Amino acid sequence: MTDDRRDLIEGFLFTDQYQLTMAQLYWKHGLHERTAQFDYFFRRYPDYGRHQAGYAVSAGLGWLLDWIDATRVRTEDLERLRSQRCSSGKRRFDEGFLAWLVSAGGFRGVSIRAVPEGRVVHRHAPIAIVEGPLAMAQILETSFLNHLNYQTLVATKASRVAESAAGGPVLEFGMRRGPDAGTNAGTRAALIGGADASSNVGVSHALGIDPQGTHAHSMVQLFMAMGDGEIGAFRAYADAYPDECVLLVDTIDTLESGIPNAITVFEELRASGHEPVGIRLDSGDLAHLAVRAARMLDDGGFPDARIVLSSELDELAMWQIRAQIVEEAPRYGVDGATVLHRLTYGVGTRLVTSHGFPSLGGVYKLVAIDGSGEWLPAMKISDTPEKMPIPGDKRIWRVYDDRGLATADVVSAGSEDLSFGTSLDLFHPHREGITRHVEHIADVEELVVPVYREGERLEPDATLDEMRGRRSADLERLDPGVRRLVNPHVYHVSLTSTVKTLQGDLIARSRRSI
């Protein structure tokens, strides 16, 4: 793809058609520069079928801000818009509207408050709040959702995978199965969410970490075809990489050929002054093979060799493998805990595709419009209460109880400050009559912070370590029940009485006007 075509596809026109037609409607009615506020949030946690998430991990903001910084309306964009015709043959977009798009300078008039990347986030509570000229904030919607939905989805999956690994290293191997170039975003999100390293070379270097990988079955097949056999392949790999030798042992027969040949090559490596890293298992009953491999490696004199597991792993499969190892290891005279300590997990397809729940379904909704210096709340009314956004200008807070654990995310009016409260009356965001009183508040923090103001990024890009640190810190303060892999406990997202009253008034007013 040429640079010009990439700029056309991934630049200002990286949006849905209806965003542009709505923006022109606002321009025709003189509303295009009226300041508006949109909220980004999601309504459902990932439900993978046999297991479910009780939280999510925010990701994608950094790449979104990069896109906003780089995006301007180009001459070719205008020509493409001029070429569009209505069914009558008339031009769809007015020249005056196109001139305004140029004068607006891309999205430089927009400001964003957001939850920093890597933090734990919850359904219904806004993750980002966009404020700016109505038309440009509207056009921004599609790219905003595209950048944040997928990365948040994969970061959430990666976090669950990392928790299932229980401290064992996690390698992201999904590049070959990801959504075209979008797999780069998936790799980034996986690394934010808990993967320790990735096979994706470009993104790994961009984030300042060393890419990781072993070898494929094809290498062993090559040496077999040339008559050198599996052991010839292993020797060639050990010769090329004597200090990071991990051998894939299941091309022929894992227990009868692969592991014995690996041990032979490991002995040769050690004799030459190098220590092998371990083996990789990519097929079969991984738990059983891991136990048998551990015993064979122990007997061969390599009790510290790593055992890398791959092949359709996800958080539930890893959980089951670990449980089976603990049960089965004693039958072979091996300590289960010791086997678990040796494991590394290569997680690919099911991570990068968020297997079982392929789309987060985050939304971007108008919640307020400037009315002569004050915010006029806007709200979608729906027969499905969970589809109604929380109206008006707002702030989002995380409340910690006397255990030091997060007990609720609270949406307050923009004028409310919850920093100094010791107790709170909270209200369900979508159901009437469901309230909660929180006593003994130990701490309160504001989650959504300014990150972008009218063309200026307010903070330097976070490092990967910083984003990972946010996730770890938030999980430490999240109730274990919410972190469960299956049927997690419900985390509360609530409204203050001020916001609940506003919501009720808007619903009643809307229904009276029908």
C-alpha cells in the first residue's frame, strides 16, 4: 500500500459516513461549533461462555492520541468528499462545510479526560469524556471507539491470562492469527494487560522490550527431510543459540523422541559451557506431558529447565492445566508446585482474538451540550434501562472501604467533590429503589483525569512499566471475588443522589413530551 492510500484510509476519513453527514447537518443549523460533551463507556463485561470477566483493563488511549495529533484534513480528503453525490446527482457535501473542516484544524479543538491506560475499569462508568466543537467531536466517534474498544478487550483478556499463570511468564504469540495490521494493537494491549513479552518484533521494540520466540515444527521437519533427524535439528538450534536454547519437542513423539533427544543436546550444551533454557510442548495433553517432562528432565540432570506450554491456551485452559498438574504430579514422583514453578505460557490465538467474546461493544454517547455557559444534559431514553447513558457533566471516583479494597466506582455531578467524604449514599445507575450506604470510607480517588486539551497532550506517554504497574496496583485493591475466572462477584458502579435525580427528571420530562 502506498503512503497516499494509507493516509486516505487511516487519516481523517477513518470514520463512518454518518459521522460526516451529521456533522454537516450541525453546520447547516449553526450548531457545529457549539461545545458538546460525549462519554465513552461499555455496557457489558466480556462473557466467554464458560467463564466471565468481572472487570476490564483500559488500553488504547496512547495510540488514539497519536492518531489525533497526526490527523488533518488533506486536499485529497476534500476531493474524495467532493466526489460524493446524492441520488439526485447533487454534491452531498457543501463547499462551505468542507472549508470549515479545513479551518477547524483536525481535532485540535477537542479536549479529553480519561482513565489512564492500564487501570482497571468497570461497565457503565465513563472511561473517557470528550469535550469540544459538536461537529468535530461527532466525527471523532468512530476512530475513538476503534482505538479503545479492541485494545481494552485484549488487555482485559491478557490480565485474566496473567492471573491464571499465577506468576509464571506469559508470552504473546498471536500475531499470525490477529486481525491484519490490527494485531499490532492487540500485541500492545496484551503487553499492557499482563503478557511479559511477545513474538511481535516491531511492537516489542516500539515498547522497549526484547521480542521472544523459539522455533517451529518446520525447522525439525527440514532436518528430518535432509536425513539429519530431529536430533540434528536440535543440535543446529543449540549451536546457533547456545545461551537461549528452547527446543520444541513434539514434532515426532514427545516422550519417546523429543524429550530424550532434547536431553542429549542439553548434555552436549552443558559440556561446552552453556546451560539450556528448556523445552516447549505444543500439542497433546499439556498437563500430563508437563509432569512427565519434568520427571524426565529431573532424571536427566536438568531440574531447572523451563517447560513452555502453547497450543490454544487461554485463562480457563491454564487454570485447568495447573489443577491437573497438582493432582497428577505425585503419581510420577514429582512435586506439583515445583512443576508449576517451571512453566511458561505461550498464548496466541485465543488472546489476540479475545476468543469467546470478540467485541467489547463500547459506546460513545452525547451527554451534554453547552447552553450559554452552562451544561444542558442530554440523554438517550430506552426501554432497555442499561442502554441509557448517565447524563450531564460529571466526575468519576473510586471509593475504597476500610479493608483498603475498591468497593464502588461513583459517578458524581461535575460540581461535586467526593474527596472528603467519610460515608456515601449511592444509587443504582439504571434501576429504581436500589440504594446502598457506604460507611467507613478509607480513601477516594478521581479516576478520569485531563489527558488532552485543544491540541496539547498534557502528560508524556506512559511507559509500558507504568501502565503495567497501574494494572497490578488496581488488581491488588480489587476484591478477589470480582477477579474470579468464573461467575465473578458484581462490582458496584453507582450514582450520587444529584446525578440520580437529574437522570430521573430527564426521563420523566422526556416521557411527558411524548
